[in-house]
Amino acid sequence: MYFWGFSKIKPMPQRNFLQYLTVTAKGLAMGAADVVPGVSGGTIAFISGIYEELIETIHNIDFGFFKIWKKDDFLTAWKHYNLSFLFALFAGIFISIISLAKLITWLLDVYPIMVWSFFFGLVVASIVFVGKQITNWRLAVICALLLASLLSYLITIADPIGSPESTWFLFLAGFIAIIAMILPGISGAFILLLLGAYTTVIGIVTQLVEGITTLNGSLFFGALGKLLIFAVGAILGLKMFSRVLNWMFKHHKNLILAVLTGFMVGALNKIWPWKEVLQYRMNHAGEQIPFIERSILPQNYEGTPQILYAIIFAIIGFLTIFLLERIAIKTAIKSSESN
């Protein structure tokens, strides 16, 4: 979450098999973080010491890969672009996400208030810690924070612009949510929540796993097709966002931090644990699921409000980010001392 700029990147390290397994393990941790709104996979990448290599590797990928492949061979091009690192990392991320998606889906269905309260605490903590990094509260920064908060809130109360399962919407969600891979401190799952696509994407991953475990080809290929659309959007977004955001943090750091903080403030409405369903929609399985909701006070909630549990899990969520922040500070200090 700290030290957003990049130091001079060292040559990409050469690894053995066990070292690549370690990279995959770090990917597992990143994937687990990206499933939970409020925890950033970018933060885990930073804490585990692979953040700069990840961004640099992504920056370097271009069509020159095919020139080297044609001139020499595929293996030479693969090594030149450090793709073994990306493959090991993304394999871990993928395994983690498909492993946790079904659990998250079940928890949201059985314990919605406690889960959303946990998420609420995570995002509140992220607001505090990202906001603390703003060093100059000039008028432009304050206006950026207020405008971003307002825009984010309006997005949460607006009618969805399309079905969360539609092709173009999944592409857009992937394109925007990948920002979490680049920015320590903001979560891709949080962005999916803001767009209203979180439960849809988690559900699609769950369908993919069910298709594999039940050998249901129709379910598997249907989910795989949707995930590929999401992935294409993510890849394009990753390539475009990485350079733009790196430049923004180097030249307008306070402004972009204010915007990120504002987006999280406004989106708290989306994560509020107590909701009233205004409109339902039909999902892929023909089931009625909430489509348009609004936040209400706990005393107006139809079921048991579980206020005490909500408070406890919100505190746990907040402390989770707090502990990650402490680890990030220690990691940054050790890194600066070693350099």
C-alpha cells in the first residue's frame, strides 16, 4: 500500500522449479485476496516482493514476442518476456479463485449480513489507509475526493445498465476490475461490487467448478465462455491501465489517491449489510435473484438484523486490513534498508 512509484527494475531473475512453486504460492495468496472486496491482490504482490517484477513484465509484453519467436524459437521468446513467472503466478491466482468462489457463494447465501459486514469493515479500513497516503490536501484534491464519492454513490443507486451476465457487461467488468492488479490498496472484487457484477462473476466461477466436478459439459463450457470474455477485457485493461496509472502516480499521486478514496467512500452504500429488494431478475438457472436493491436501517430489515454479529464481523474485516498494512510497512522498511 506504500511506495507507489517504481525504483529501477533489476534484470528479471532466473528461477528453478521450487522457486516457481513459491511464485505460484504467492499467486494463491493474491487470488484469495482478489475474491474478497476490500483486500487487494496488488497489496499481496507488494508484501510478497513481486510487485515491481509483475508490473515490469506486463509493461514489456508486446508484439515483439512474435518477432523473437520467428527469428529464434518459442522458448527464447518465452524466456525473454519472463512468461514463466506470469504463468506460475496466474496459475496460483486461478486455482485460488476457483477454490474459494463456491465457499463465498455459499456464505453469501447462508450468512449474508455477516459476510457483507466483514466486507464493509474491509473497505472502511482501506478508505482510512489509502486516504492517509494523501500528503497535500489542496482544493483540487478535496474536490476530486468529493466528486469521486458522489459519482461512486450514484453508480450504486442507479438502475443497472445491463444484465451482469451479458457479454459486453462481463467484458467491461473485466476491463475495469483488473485495476486491482496494478494498484495496491484497491480491490478488484470491490470494483466488481461497485459495478454490480461481483455475485455474477463469483457465480460463473462456481458454475465452472461444478461443471468440472459433475462432468457437465454444457455447464462447464457456458461458464468458460463467460470467463474468457471477462479475461479478454481484463487483459486489455491490464495493458492499458498499467502505463496510465503508473504515470498518474508519478505525476499526480495525491489526486489519484483522492479519487480512489472517494470511490470507496461512495461504494459503502453497495456493501451495506441490510438491503431491501426492489426488483428481481432471472439467472442462468431460471432462479429469481435480487437485481435492484436499496440500503435500509437494520430495524427495517425483514429478517433478523443480527446487529451484534454485524459489528463483530465488521471489526474483524477492519483489523484484517490493519494487519496487512503493518506487514506492508515492515516489508517496505526492510526493502529500503537492504537497498
